[in-house]
Amino acid sequence: MENLLVRAKLGDNFAVQLLLSKYKNLLRSASRQHHLLSIQEEAYEEAIISFYQAIKDFDESLGVPFTGFAKMRVYQGVHTLFRRYLRIWQNEVSLSSKIDRENDDEEFLDLLSSDDDIEENISCKLDLMKVIHQLPPQQYKVFVLVVFKGLKHQQVAKLLHISAQAVSKNYRKSLAFINKSLYGSGK
């Protein structure tokens, strides 16, 4: 093993390939974590790059086994990649929700139109919009996408990179919050 590692450090491609095949389960495991499913290919590539860098940076004199060092580097590289994507996703959702909040208010008010007393109708609509805007951010996004946009829970899950169960839970919580805020805890 040490001989193979030394050869790989010196740039022997065959030795690098042998090490990659020996540690393929580590690379797969790191890239197949649940939160990486949507970027699994990129995560696997990052795992390989991080592993190669671990080969180059490994120092036997520190007394750390190569396996532990490589595992730490691979998981660290994949985690950094995920954090990079997470920032991108959060910026996209943030921008789209700012735009959507303006459009959603008008769309939702149209959904509630009726022939009742105009003053009472407007008051009810404004109360409802105030309550909706008090929802926590994740519940607000889910509620808007399900109610205003008419998306199914699976579609919302893919869009927000969460599970369908999480969508369902956030949707139920948002309905409960709206109901409690408008009608009190008794109903």
C-alpha cells in the first residue's frame, strides 16, 4: 500500500487508478448521501478530485493513516460542493419568492372574489393576506406553490429540494396556522 501511495504521489497514473479502484466504495458513499441526490454526479466528481488531492497532500510523518486522511478530505470536498450549491439554491428561491410575493397577492385576491359586501370582502382578503405573510418562509413557499401555482406536492418537493413528506407537513402546518389565526383555536 505504501509503495502504491508513493508511486501515486510521484504521478504514476496506474498507481492512482489502483488507489481509486481500491477506495471506490468511499467515493460512492460520500457522493450518495441523501442531501446530495440532486447533484450526485457532481458530488462523485468532487469526491474523485478531493481523493486525488488527498494523495498529493498526504504526509506519513504525521502518523495519520491514509484511509482516515482520504476519508476526511473526500467528505470535506463533497460538503464544500454542497454548501456552494446550497447558496445558489437559496439565492434562486430568495429572488423568485420576492418576485412571486408581489404577483401572488394579486392572484390570491382574485381567487377570493365574490358578490358579498365589498367592504367586508376586502377586509377578509386583507386579513388573510396578512396571515399568509406571517407564515415561516418554508411554509409560505410551500403554500404559495400549492395554492397559488397549483403544483402537486411531488413537483414542489423537486423544486424546493425537499421530500414530498416535508411538503405535506409544511402545507398542513400552514393551513393550521391560517385557520388558527383567522378563526382562533376553537375551530
